[in-house]
Amino acid sequence: MDVSTIYVNSSNLNNFIGTTVRLVGKVLKVNENVAMLESTDGGQISVTMNRESDYGHSKFVEIIGKVQSEFAVQEYTSIPLGDELDLGAIDRVIQVMLKHRDIF
């Protein structure tokens, strides 16, 4: 079964607690199974990684996971996005998607 997920950033994470979302960010640090990401809007999000996760090969990742709190996400899976990405451009797209949720 396909499940639709919405893209979020750190400033609107609190509106989606308990919901499965997508977020894009820059990996700032990894400590055991917890990663700190810089969100597209510059805020920081704590991601509890799943066992198969390895953020060592890419500076930027997309996370699909469940929002635990206004600052934390439990990862279901991740997608490496490489080492060069314009987070500001992605954030502008996220803002449009959130504003016009009926068409996305």
C-alpha cells in the first residue's frame, strides 16, 4: 500500500507530531544511532536512525520517518542526496507545498 507523506522543515515539525513525514537536511553530526540534521530552514532536528542507516557517504539526506516531538523524528528510511544541495531552494518548495497541500 502506498502512503502519501508530506515534506516538512524544523519550523513546522510540531504540526505533524505522530505523522509520517519527509524531511531534507544536512548531516551535522552522528552519535551512535542519533543524527543531528540542519533542516532546510536552518533549524536543527534530531533523528533517531534505524539500524541500517549510514549517513557517512553523503552530506545531505532525505529522511522518511515519524515525528516524535517538535525537535525529533524516528527514521524509517533515508535516501542519500550527495554532497551539494541548495537547502534554501528546497525550503522554498516545501513552503509552497505546505501552502497548497490540496495539489501536492
